[in-house]
Amino acid sequence: MASFPSTAIVATLKLHPHFRKHPPTSYPTEKGQSISSQKSHRLTYLDSSRYHDFRESLWLAKEGSEEVEQSFYAPLLQKCLDKCSYSDTQIVHGHVMKTGTHENFIVMSFLVNVYAKCGSMEDARRVFDNLPRRNVVVWTTLMVGYVLNSQPEIGIHVFQEMLHAGSYPSVYTLAIAIKACTSLQSLKLGDQFHAYIIKYLVDSDPSVGNALCKLYFKSGRLECALKAFRRIREKNVISWTSAVSACGDNGAPGKGLRLFVEMISQDMKPNEFTLTCVLSQCCEIRSLEFGTQVHLLCVKLGYESNLLVRNSLLYLYLKCGCIGEAQRLFDGMDEVSLITWNVMIAGHAQMMELAKDNVSACRSGIEALKLFSRLNRSDMKPDLFTFSSVLSVCSRMVALDQGEQLHAHTLKSGFLSDMIAGSSLINMYIKCGSMEKASKAFLELSTRTMILWTSMITGFSQHGMSQQALHLFEDMTLAGVSPNEITFVGVLAACSHAGMVSKALNYFEIMQKRYKIKPVMDHYACIVDMFVRLGRLEEALSFINKMNYKPSEYIWSNLIAGCRCHGNLEMGFYAAEQLLSLEPKDRETYVLLLNMYHSAGRFEDVSRVWKMMEEKKIGKIKDWSWISIKDKVYSFKTNDKTHPQSSLICKSLEDLLAKVKNLGYEMLESVEISDEMEEEKTSSPTIYHSEKLAITFGLENLPKFSPIRVVKNTLICRDCHNFIKYVTTLTGREIILKDSKRLHKFVDGECSCGNFDGFL
């Protein structure tokens, strides 16, 4: 319904003076109203109150034929309303009709309300249509019923009928009409109602003002909403909470917090919903100082023990990195809900993403897994949100064993059919390097979304399984699922890894012409990567120059890596200058440049890069790697002598080096960035790099032939990449290493990256 008929727009709005004091569900007794009597005995409210059992009263109502007072039905209908019992309401309605009480306006109006609240709008409308007369209360009751039962459009029709019938809406009627507009997401219709409300100067009423605020908040018109809020004459805590909440929902948490300060300054006491909303906005902008003050206010008002508030405080402290404070709150909680567990687990999972380095991320992941283990030992059962959070932790930590246990949990609990759980599970297997298990989980899902297809295609590409990726893309299109731009990144990456130039360029064209997808930087990067891998560096540079975007750091770094690999130093130096002009902030980029200049003997350029690093305060790369064995995580740093088994590990690594040298391995040197930035220390041997120590530890402590999974916080260097290839040939072990850029899967002397990537 786009607009009102002319009669509705020009009708004079006359507010019912009595109704303004009563909500729509309140029915004041009308004076002089009586029920015609044909029998001597009448059942009254006092009679009905004698029956302690509601069923006994209903039985009397069903079997009796005496004439009754209207007050007899009030407690019976109220109990029907309290229990939301449609069947009991029908029994009472039958008795009303049998005794002739259907002529009573109050009883029948109450029936309209009960049927509406029980979800039977057909019965509510039928009773309404047979009423002897109608007032604004019963019109509003019918409107409320339609809006609450997800039929807001019919509710608007009822409003129009009311105007045509000559009844005048009250402020409650108008508030319900605005709520219907909100449900319909019809801002145009809402604006008409707003104009109607302003015309008759009732926009200052709290119920109308709150409804208008919600309409504009939901429509994203924050300023209009706040104007409506300002016009409310007597703002209550609901008004303030709605306004503060809407600021956060519309991307203005700072404005929401300022509004909260204003609320407090006007001596308006917040409730638990206000405080929860404010703490959520503190999380959004990570304002620990403001959040701490809100915490003190929670204690002052007695809300610290409130579960909703405590959960919000937990999340705030976790997101701001205050693990100790969060743990103190958690340990001090008398009542812990599943939401509380989920907040703690999700908080640690999110801290992994926000961590400054992978070592901190690993610690947060371990805590999340420990919390999940404690949850399983409690009386509560994890839900979808729990599984999604923990699976994301396993993905980041490459913790396949724990991920497989979670897979069993999802099967047992029946959550695997859910898209969120299924997607998280597949993503976990891909990140842990097991495409076989990812494929099995993919096939087990009854419904496959575009996101799931894309995840699998990208996974195959990352694992160097180009043919499988392209076959799956064809299956996806045959299934009628349209790809998006991320899908084509996976497809083009697959072509790049396999060196399929004609296919890559064909897919690049199909993406634009058939699917109308405009290429983004990642698509161009895949094509450049393909030419670089094949050693067709001139074509790569030509393609870069024809791009619609300014080349990114990644594209120039990739070209530099290709130039080093294929011996085209002249182009490499040109790419290096282009890269330096972008003033990169990534430490690994500078190490790449230093290695290139150092290996070419261009020490003036080495000094120039050092100077740039000093000016930009680019510090030392802290090289860490870790490996998970039997639910424990063991971390290593370069030249690590602190590990309890360090002497054994170093001895085993030296023995391993001697064996792989017999197979043809030659050690390379790389540039190290020291804290003092001393040029004479730029070159160092790579024998004790962290990933070598972690892999050696895995070889010593994992069962024979068991895959080794290592996570590294920086890019893998070229020497370590070569070393691991030889180790897999020597031992027959599968080694999966996830560095800061991608996952490398080493099998029988080959790597899934195609033995080419942006190494340090």
C-alpha cells in the first residue's frame, strides 16, 4: 500500500481522550451496559473464582446454560490469553454464543484480543465483524493482532477502514501504524504517517516518538531518527535505549556513546539493555577507558551480576586484550550460560585475528581450545556458534586433530547440515591441508551454496590441484550456481599454477563478458603470477602496464621474485624501484629487496634500503614457528636454545642436513634484520631457522609416516623451502607449512605452490 485514499489523508484526527490513558488491551467498563436476562440465575465473577481448576471452569462454561454476567468471562479469557490457548478460547467463545453474551461489547472485544494473541486472525476478524459497534480500542486491537502476526499490510488496511468508518485514531493506534510501516520496510508510507502525526502535534508522545525512531533507525536514516527522538516530550529509558542502540546499528558508535552520556546527565537511569548496548559500542571502537567507566556504573546500579551485562563486559575486555580481567569476571560468575561460554571462546578466536604476531595468536587459540574442552565437560552442549568459533581456531592453528574431533561432534549433534557449520568445517580442512577430507565433507552436505563451491575451488587451487579446481568450476556452472569475483580468483589461480595461459585468458574474458564481473587487483595478480611462473617476464610486465589499476606491492614483489628465479636482474631492479616508490610498510618486502640487492653485490642499494627502514622504523622480523602434538603446542624461534630438547633437536637437525646434502641440497644464505640495523650483519646462515627446528621436532616426536603440520609467522625463505622438499624425499613424510602468505604442502620433493612463490 503506497498511499492513503484521499478520505484518509484529509480526515480530521480526533484523539480519543479516554484511550490516551489506557493501552489498547485495556477495556474500561462502560456505564449502563447490561445483559438481557431470561433466566433467574446468573453466573458472576465471584462464582467463577470459586473454581480453582481452570478446566473445571471451562467445563461449567461448556455444559452450563445459565445466563452469566460479563465478569464471569474475564478471568477465563485472561487465562486463555496467558496460556495462549486457542482451543480453550474456542470453548469459552462457544459458551458466550450459547448464553447470548455475544451481544456484550466488552466480552466480544476481549475475544478479539485473545484470538489475535493466539495467532488466529481469521477468528479475530470474524468476531470483530459481528461486533454491535466499534470504538478506537477494538480497532487498535485488531491492528495490533495483524502486526504481531506478521501481516502488517492488512494492519494498514484496518487503519484505513477505521478512518472511513469515522473512528479517530489514538496515539497508540498511530504508534502501531508506524510499527506496521517498519515491518513493511516502507519508508514512503511511514513518511505519510509522520506528516499526519506532525499535523496534529502528537509526535512528542513517547509511544509515537519511539515508533518513529525505530522506523527511521531501521531505514538507515539516523539523523531523521534522532530528530524524532529529540521531539519526544517525556523520554523514557526505552526511548534513550532505542536511540543509543540505533547509533551503533547505523555505524555511529561514537555518537551513541555521547547520547548515553547525555542520558546519564539528565538523571535517566539505564537498564540492562542500555548498558549491554553501550558496552557493545565500546567494543566496536575498542574504547577500554569508556568501557571501564560503564563497568563501574554497572556495579553502582547493581547490574554487574546481570548475565547479559557480564557477557558484554567479558567481550569488551577480551576484544581490548585484557585477558586477565575477562578471566576474573568469568571465574567469578555464579551463573554461566552457553552464551557466556561462546563469548569467551569467540573472544579468544577474535584475538587471534587481532594479534600483533602469530605467537600471541597461538596463545589465544590454545585458550579457546581449552575453554571448549571445559564446556564439553560441563552439563551444557555447544551450539552452532560454538562450533564455528572453534573451527576457525583450528583453521588458524592448522590443528587437524582437534578439527577432526569437532567434525565428529557436529555429526553427533546433527549440526553438519547447517550451512554455517558445514562451511566452517570445509574451510578448516582446507586450511589444514587436507583436501581429501574437505571434499568428503563437501559431498556430505545436502545443499551447496556459491560460497561453498568457491571455497572448494580456491582450496584445490591453493593445493596445486588445478585440474580438480577447474572440473569443480564446470560442475558449479552446470548446477546453475553463478560464480562471483572470488570464484574467478580461484579459477585463475588454478590456471596460473598449471601454466594454462590460453585457458586463463579465456576465463578472464568469460568473467567480464558472460558474468559482467569487473576485474579487481586479485584477478590481475593471478595473470601476472602465471606469466612470471612460466618465465615470460616481458609479457608479465606488459600486462602490468595495461592494468586498469595502479599495481600493488604484491604484484611488484611477485615480479621481483620471478626475476630472481629466472635471472633477469635488470627487470628485477626496475620492479624494485617501482616497489620502493609505493613506500611499503611490510617488513618482509624489505627483506626481499635486501636479499636481491645483496646477492647482486649492489651494496649502495642495500644501504639505501636500510636507511628507508630506519626512517620508517621497520624493526626486526621475529621469526617463530610452532607445531601441535597431542593437544599441546610447541613453539620455536630462530637459533632457539630455550627448548628443553634443544640439544637433541639441534643434533637431529645437523644429522638431517648431512643426509639431504647427499641428495643434492645446498644451503643458501639470507639477509637478517637486526635490532641495531648493522649492515655488516646482513648475511647469515639459515641452518637454525624456526621452521627447520619445528619440523625436526615433529620428525622426532610424531608417529612414523604421520604428516607434519607447522605454522610460521613470516614468509618461508628460499633455503628452507628447498630443505623441506629434500626432507620429504628422504623421509617419505608429508609436510604442511603455513606461512604468513599461503599454505605449502610438500610431498615427495614437490610443493603445492609449484616450487615458486615470493620467498624471503
